[in-house]
Amino acid sequence: MSLRKFLRQMELEKQVLHVKDDVSTRFELSYMMKSFDNRGAILLFEKVKGYNTKVVANVCGSRNRIYTALAASQNEFYKKLTEAWHFPKKPKIVRNSAVKEVFENDLSKIPILTHFEKDAGPYITSAVVHAKSLDGNVENVSIHRLQVLDKKHLAIRLVPRHLFKLWQAAKNAGKDLDVSISIGVHPAIMLAASSPVPFGVSEFEVANALMNEKLHLIECEHVNACAPAEAELVLEGRISIEKEVDEGPFVDITGTYDIVRKQPVVEIVGVMHRKDYFYQALLPSGAEHKLLMGLPHEVLIWEAVSKVVPKVHAVNLSIGGSGWLHAVVSIEKQLDGDGKNALLAAFAAHPSLKHAVVVDSDIDVFDASDVEWAVATRFQANEDLIIINNVRGSTLDSSADQETGLTTKMGLDATRPFAKPKEKFERAKIPTNKHVEALVNKLCSL
């Protein structure tokens, strides 16, 4: 299963917008991506100034498109992802692949975007990075931003998680860490690479489970790493254990600039790609960024809250909360107090969460007005507000302590209180029939 096969499917569903005018990789593409960010369409830039390569963007820019890529409904999505986490499946290794049609060694030939005004330079933002431990027993696949330094070098942002751990182990052994950097892959691979699975679980195996065992991998030519056989473009590199440079500034998920840090250098030792490859771009702080980061953590919240209340209907790490800091959870509760238990479970499941609202099942968690109505009519601050002081949050929150991430968290229980008359909280309904519904639909389509 490949990105281009998925794009053909989206073409049939009229979800691809073709941009046929010349656009520049410096600010122009990113400006257009930002302009169409919340409109849902995939953007295919057919003419990029100075390059013969097409650029595709916003592939994972809507929930429904991610559900389609996984052949799952909204109700099936959480279950499918958790099953893939718990029961990953080893992919097959194949020898030949279209990504091996062209070999070169020059980053300047790739249409890498400069996104925002104060960015330190061009950045690869949709890179799926694969690495193995030196003994080959552990592998990791994750998404990292990569700053272009010159034709053969990148700076990689390593947060202290799994790839960082592999790099530290390589550093202790005195060896650079081999990596593959794959661009232009199926959405299931992007989602798997964003998943918070334990160290030692291969995200490629998670992706293979999501793809019904149709993921094939290739072994790289110059480094000890693997890559998706149907990727559009693969860079082969080594993360240096000695060379570090200033990385950034760069825009993070909140739409604000991350600080400049010393980060390792990746030396590119090979580039391979399809003859007519697509370069996949991802807008930092855009809907795609928020969904890929947020959706797996919605699943964690759903799992945790499901253990303390009878039923969880939906979870939304909201766009307004940058897909990371704010959650709305709809539940079926049995007793007063369930709402507060749900809030505490949500905060425990996603430590970066700053504000959370719990609502009843009749509230649409994806409709901000509906959620606000629940807060307006079912919430009393002196009874339903939880405040937790001086706890670890997210350094992505500009108002939190930038060194420790310490913050104050707030939870709102906006569920209907059982102690008060039920009819006071019921929404008025108008009886309808098929005739009037058809008439309304006809008028709305005009």
C-alpha cells in the first residue's frame, strides 16, 4: 500500500485540489497550505519553481481521511489502533522496489520547504525515521523535523524518547547511528510512527497491522536500516555522535516558535527515489500536524477514561487547543462524581494535557458551540471545577515553565448533575418526518 495509491482513491472522491501555477518552496507553498488548512482538501502542487518534482500536502489533514486510510469508521478507529499497538505484525522484507529507481546524493535537488518567516532554513517535516539498536534487537520508527544545513547534512530534533535512547546507546559505544529517512508514505505509517508505543515495539510492525499485513520493507543500500518499499523518497544517513549545531528557531504545534537548541547532525550518504516521486510536505502547526500528534493520544485518553466510567463516546484533542493541550470527552455516567473521575483519568493518560472538559453523550465533542452550551448550562464553578497546581505539563505551552513544563491544570465537569431535575437539562426537540427532512436537504443543496 502506497501514498500514490491512496492519492488515486482520494482523486476519485474529489478530495485533491490541483495547483497548476508556479509556486516557490520559500514561503509560497506554506502560505497556500496555511490558507487551505481547515478546508480539508489535499493540495497537489504540479509546478514548483526550480524543481521537476510535484509536492503533495495535507494528506492526513482531516479525521475522515485518516479513517478512510485505515478502512475504519470513527467508532472503529480507536479499537483498530489499540489492537495494532497490542498485536503488531512483522512486515516482509523485499529486495526490489520503485523507490530504488534513482540513486543520488544531493539534498539540494529536493523541493524542501521554508515555512515561516523566522525559520532557521528549509525543513523536512514529514520524515519517518527508522533506526535499530547496534545489536539489532530494538528498532524505532518516529517522525522528526530535519533542518537542511547543506547538500549532505541535516540537523535532527531529538526529544528524549526512543530514537534519542538509541542514539545515546550508539554514543556510548562510540558509533554513529544509522537511519533511514522516508518521505511520501501511506497515512497508516505516519500514524504508527506517531504512536506512543513502548520502547522495543516496532512502529513498522504497528503500521503493518493497520495495513492488514500489506506493508513491505526494503533494506537500505548504505546504512543498517529499513524503509517502506513503496515510499516516494528515502534518505540514508548517520546521526553523528560528535557533531552538534544550533537547530531552530522553528514553529511547533502551537504555532509559536520553539527555542534554539544544540542538536545532532545527520550526514546523508545516499538518496534514492522513484523517477516521478512526490515530495510530501507537512505544515508545522497545521491540522495535519495536530491530528497525527493528537489522535494516538486521544486513544490513550479513551482507554484510560473507559476504565473509570461505564462508556466513553468520543474524545477530541481540539484544534483550538493545538491538538495537544485541550481535550473534550463525552461519557455515559452512572453516578455524580463520574465526571471528575473521567477528568483525572484523562490528565493521567496524557500528561501534556492542560485543560479538559467532560460532557454527556448528547454533546458533540467536535462542535465547540455544543461544548460551550454544556459548560453554560450544566457547569457550576464552585462544584464542578478541578484545579491541579504545579504539575508536569508540556513545554509546548508557552505559558508553562519552559525548563520543567510545570503548569496548572483545569478540569470542567459539564455533565448533567443527577441531583437536579432531569427535565431542566433536556434540549427541546421539534418532531419531524421524511417529507420535511427531504425538503430541508433539497433547499440546503441549492
